[in-house]
Amino acid sequence: MNVRIPVERIDLSTMHLEIDFPSLEKEIRKIATEFIQGVLENNLRIEVQQIDESGEMYVVVWSNLDPEWETPVAEVKVTDLFQEYQAKLKEKNNA
């Protein structure tokens, strides 16, 4: 499964460029945001798979920032995600 990251979710507002031209700084931030989005979307992958002999399924986020080395950067049990989803659903229905 490919990763989709909305540009609005990338916040570079705390980064200091120290450029005295606001319009130039704005364009640099825009290009940097789009670059970060592109790098992440092209180099992250999400898969549901077993990672051990327990039989439990995990959602695994894979990073491929180095062409010769793919790394799992996050592993979360599917059951944990489902419990979190049910809790949020219950919270939403109680609101």
C-alpha cells in the first residue's frame, strides 16, 4: 500500500531560513514542503504481514531511503489498531 501525505500536514513554520525577502522565503518553504512530500510518498510503504511466529498480523511501515537497504520503521499489531478504532468510534458515538 502506498503512502499518501497531504501537503497541509507538513509544517515547516518552525524552520528558520533567515532570508530577508518574505516572498522568496515563502517559495522556498513551498518547494521544500513538496520535496518532503515527494520523498516520503515515494520511499514509504505500508504492508500487513506476520513478523514473527506468534501468528499475529502487524501493520509494518517500510522505508526505502537508501536504494540498497529497506528498513521497517514501525510495526503495530492489527488488533491494537482495531481496538484503537473501536475506542474512537465509541467516543464519537458518545459525543
